[in-house]
Amino acid sequence: MKSLITFILITHFAWATTPAEHATLKALPILLSKCAACHGEDPDDIDGELNLLTREGFLRGGEFIKNLLVPGDPKKSFLMTVIKWKDPDFEMPPKENDRLTLDQILHIKTWIENGAPWPDQATQKKILADEKNKRVTSDGMMIETSGGLTDDWTYRRYKPESVWAFLPIKKPIPPIKGGNPIDAFVRAKIKTSKYEPAPRANLRTLIRRVSYDLIGLPPTPAEVAKFRSAANQDFDKAYLALIERLLASPQHGERWAQHWLDVARYADTGGLSNDYERSNAWRYRDYVIRAFNEDKPYNEFVMEQIAGDEMADKSLRKRLGDSVKYRDLRKKGHYSAKEAEQMIASSFLRMGPWDPAMVKAPEARQQYIDDVVNAVGQTFLSTTMRCFKCHDHKFDPLPTKDYYRIYSIFEGTQLAERYVSWQKNDNQIGFEEEKTQVEVLHNFADSEAKRLQQKVERNAQEWYSNHNLPYQNLKDRKSDPVDQKPPRHVGLNETEKGQLK
């Protein structure tokens, strides 16, 4: 309550501004940002001979308007007609998306009523400096950042309810009247609605809800019967035992890892048009499942995914102490179990859709790092980083400088296949059977590719013969002019072209 009263007092005091303060902080920034571009910023091209960079310019008027500003009298000031769009011939600013808001119009009206003050530069500078030192005013609160591209952005103010996610975390203690603390929030919401609390669930419904929630599977009839029997003896003890059993189940990690894998954008293929298979992506999937089942601390979970490869290499180097041996084992991927987990965890940085086909290497690299920056922001900061990639964020206290500071962290990241030896917890069931199947498929694909390429070359020889040109093999004819060589897949039908590609 004390902080609320303080905020009210501060905001009330902030409204008691002088005409000079109101002009400097409210009216003049609006007029200069909305009018100066066409009326004075370029001295060689002033629309309507109306220079609005100074108070004298407003008083002087222009080619068509003489009573633009009448200090103290908004009704006689044609400026109010212009900014309200009441005259179809004089609607300023002319673009709909630049049109003044009702609040901005009110500030201009107040400025005119105050006598249209225009403080000198020294006075404005002092007023602005004093304003920057006020963390909270009637316009909202200022949030400290690394600084925007302009002072207007750096020192802009926000309504507290609009930037709650950027404020220090507070943990108020909810009033508890039996049950779980979260029930206090549920009851508070119910009070504001027309609904009545649902009746307590029966034991069969309760175990079904808990089972679906924690492991994603229904309880068996035997499990329902066992829980009923135990709950009838001692409900609290039986319910706690049920929760502990489900949390200890391997299916718990499989169920809840799905949520994280969605956030991480996990997929077994690269997506986009080619959708290449990611043969080893499953090791990251299993890492996430193990993390949930083993109750890995969240701070470790985060660090391993962002910098697991660095952590693993640092640990290996420190453990061995021999640089030659370190380089050899690093290349072979012979890490300890913990180091292997860290290395696999860094696969998070490769989970996004990726297909650099037909993209030049420097551009592809930029796209990759941009994807990593955005993924890290969305996953761990709950914000989309691309909203302030090209400019300071339009709504949140996120300067574009911060985007590139985070970008620089990943600038040294290189795309690479890293070997990590098999660990005891790696699921290798079916590997041998699938290896045989893959070899059969690979050999078939290889033989088909050779057959189709041979067909292309036979057709190419025929094409050269028909055009009275000497035959050139595929490699030698690549640089030949288009009219002096056969089409790329000469003689193949559409299906065969797709197969060869």
C-alpha cells in the first residue's frame, strides 16, 4: 500500500508542470516530429512557405494561412482545425498513420491556452535533464537500458502494467486457507466470475487427471483400485505416493519433454523445401527426456544448451592437462558421461529449420546466427529478438544495441558435426537391424542414381550427334554456353528428374 501511495503522490506532483515544462516535454516534441519534415527541416523546400521550426514561424503563418497560431486562444488558432482534420483542404499531417492522437491534440490545445511558450535552448535542456532524473512521472516509469539510437527512445516512459515482465520479480505471499497456495489465485478469479467451484473429484477421476497430467497415459484398472484402497485408509499419504510414483516413471520425462522440445523447435528433419533428415537429432531429444527424469537443475539445463560444447571442451582440457592428448580425444569425441551430455545439449543451437540451398555462404551464416539469437530470446527470455533487430523496440524497453550484443556472443559459433562417443544411457535398440535396412536403401539409391546418370549421358551423346557437335562429358560441358550443350537432365521424364535430384 505504501508503494501505491508513493506512486500516486509522484504522479500527482508530476501533473503540476509549468507552461515551459509542458511545452518542452509535451507540445514541442509533437510539433517538431509531426511538422518539421515538410515545414522547415529543408530550408530549400518549405511547403506553403510555412516554417514551423520556431514560435515566430508559427505566428508568421505561411502562403495560405495567417492565423495559424493565436497564443491563448485555441478557437482562433487554425492549427487546431488542421490537426483535427476539420478542413478537408488542410489535414495535417496528411497521412492517416501520422495523424495526431486525441492525447496529442489535447497537449497542443493546452500549449496554446498557456500562451504557446517556446523556452530557449538552455531552459529546454535543463527541463529535459531534470525529467530524465525522475524515474516515475504521470507519463509512466523509466526503465534503464543500454541505450537506444535516440534520446527520445532511451528516456521514454512506460505504463507499469505494460512492462511488468521487465520489472524485478516480486513474490507476494498469497493468503492460504487450506489446500495449495495456488488455490488462492483460483478462488480470486472465481469471485469475479459467475461460476461456482467444481465439487471435489472422486478418486477415480483424480488419479486419471494426475496420470494424464504427469505421464500422458491413463492409469490401469489395477492402479485405480490400489489408489482407491490406499486413499480410503489415508488420503494425503496415498496422494503423495501417487505423485511420487508418477514423477519417478520414465514416461514423466517423455511426457513433459514434449513441451520443451516444442519450444526448442525439435524435429528429426531440417524442414523447408528439402527437409533433410537429421540422423542424430534424437540424441538431443533423449537428453531433454533424461533432464526431466533426473530433475536436472534448470540453471544447468539452460547453460548446457547454450554453451554445452564450450563446457565439455573446457572440462576435457582441464581433466587431461595434455594439449596433444586433448586435441586427439576431442576429435574422436571421447568425452566423459557428463561432458557428452553437455556436448549433446548444445544441439539446441541447431534445432531450427535450416536449408542453405541456393544461399551464399556469408548470407547463410548470417541467417543461422540470426536464427540462434531469436531462438535463445524466445526460449529463455520470452521475447522475439527480431522485433528490435533493425531498430529499437517500438513497445518494449529493448534497444537494437542489445540484439547485436547477443549476436556477438554467437558470432564465433561454427556449424560442425562433432563426434560424441556412445554412452551407457544412449538408446541403441534396433541399431543393427536398421543399419542393414539403411545399407540396402542406400545401395539401391546409389545404383538408381548411377543408372539415371548413365541414361542422361547416353541422351547427351545423342544430342551432340544430332547437333553435329563433339561430345563433352558432364564435367567438361558445365561451363559451355547453353546453346552448345544438352539440357541438364536431357531425356529424363519429370519423375526421373525428381529421383535424380
